[in-house]
Amino acid sequence: MSAAPILTLRELSVQLGGSKGFLRKTVPPVQAVRKVSLELNEGEILSLVGESGCGKTTLGRTILGLQRESAGEILLDGNPVGGLSPEAARSARRVIQYVHQDAGAALDPWWSIGRTLEEGLLIHGVHDRAERRERVAAMLSAVGLEPAWGRRYPHEFSGGQLRRVALARILLLQPRILILDEPTSGLDMSVQATVLNLLLDLRERFSLTYLFISHDLSVVERLSDRVAIMYVGRIVETGPAKAVFAAPTHPYTRTLLAAAPRLSGRRATEHGTVRGDPPSPALAPPGCAFVDRCPIADAVCHAEVPRLTSIAVGHDVACHRASATDGASIGQTASIGARRRA
């Protein structure tokens, strides 16, 4: 991996919706992403994890340019790519591509797979028909599909094969960064393993960097170099995957990992069960967003938003209690709080 990050987010925020009116009720905007700062190093797999609705997909769409940021900066190879004209933005972010969660829905059912794959090349200036067909055939083969299958239509493929088609479609454009939004959702376990192995192989073959968006913790643990945990639009913990899974520090991270089902039961039932639901992004509390569900929250947690603080090399946590307490003692305190509430 290179020393300089390939992608940098600085205090990135995204507001969605909201309206004001003289004769109608004012609707506050949804704070989908709140001051997110992240770095993505070339060649690594960074996984973005959190509950549904926490802002993971919105953050990915904003990096790609499908959603305009409200504040903050997006740097690609150290150069800002936000606030550009549509044409300049497409040119600057061409090396970033997005693999949709529903691969089938992203394909035109009336077009053959070969025609769909050729369209991207045509848009990007490859006008020679023979060259387009040659590149499409080579890419289908690279993702484990028969080149002759380019004459087939989307309904003739299985879910796992459609994932491969989606990857081929994106890789034809020669990206450097892939944003993978739940690439294994809805697949059988054996097919998931095949797709994950394919992703690892393609990363090595094409020198790719992945931002992996998922809620499947078993997949994240297996695939990731680093992990960023997101809660109500904010990053609450980030660090090497092995460190985060072995010693989660933020109370939300500990609860999230403890809730993951395993054949031997939960990883750490002594952390207790978090009650209630996440707050609405439009009406989040003024302090820590996790404060109403946290078993160790105190007065400062209600008043101040915690900032990411380093607790080890490459391991940062946004928790007022974590700055003075290590992960093990936080877990003990959380266990005591849970027993008291019970």
C-alpha cells in the first residue's frame, strides 16, 4: 500500500430533504452523514459497517458523485473533486466506480449482457466495434463467465452470475476504486464464498482498492484490512479489522459484534442487550447519538459530541469514556449497567 491515501474524506456532511414554507409545516433536513473523516489507502479493503439507515450507502453515493456533499472535502490523490461542474466531476471521478447492491436491477432486461457491457465502453470513447467485443469477451472470462454468454439476457443468469456480470461491467472502465454495496446480499453461503474469492482475485489482478459496504459481520471480518463503524451518520470507531473484532472499544461496536449470530451463541452476552431504536437522523440528540441506548453514558455524553480519538496505532474511537478507559473495562462497565437496568 502507498504511503499517501488514494481517497481522503475531510469532515464530510450530507443533508437530504428538508423544506420551509410560509403556509406549511417546516420539515428539517435529514443529516444523513455527519462530519465523516476517512482515508482509503491504495490496495486495501476498508469496510463500512452499521445498521440499516446509518448513512453507509449515502456516503458511498457521495464519494461517487451521485449525491452532492453539504460540507467537507473529498480528495482523490490529494486533489479536491467536490464542487466541480458535472463534466469535470465525471472526468475526475472516472477511476471510482460503484457496484450496486441489486445487480439485476442495474441491468436493462431488454438488452443482452454483451450489449450492456459494450455501452459503457462506447460512452467512454471506444468506437471500434471489434475492440469493444474483444474487451467484453476478455472481461467476461476474467470474472469466470463464458464469453459466449454475452448473447444472453439478465433473466438467464443466477444471482451469483449477475454479481459477476456487474463486476465485469465496472472493470471494463479500468477503475482504481470500487465501492461495493452489499455485494453478497441475498446469495447462498457457497455462492457468497465464490464471489468473495473472486473479489480478492480481481483486486490482485487489476490492482484495485475496495470500499466495502456491508452489515454482514462474518464477511467483513474475513475480507477487510480495516473497518469503520458508522452510527447515525457518524464514524464511531475505525481501525484494523483484527483489532476491532478482537477488542471492540466503542459501546455500540461491542453490542454490534455481540449481536452477530454464531453456532456457539453470541460472542459476548455479558455486554447486555441495547434497548430502543436508533434516533431519527433528523432529530438526533445534541451530544453522542448513542447516548440514549448506551449503558455507560454520563452527563458529558448528553452535552458534547465525541470526536475520534486515537487509542492505539491506527485505532480511533469516538467515545468520551474510551479516552480514559480501555475496551475491557468499558465492557465491564456496560455489563454492570445492563444488569442494573434488568
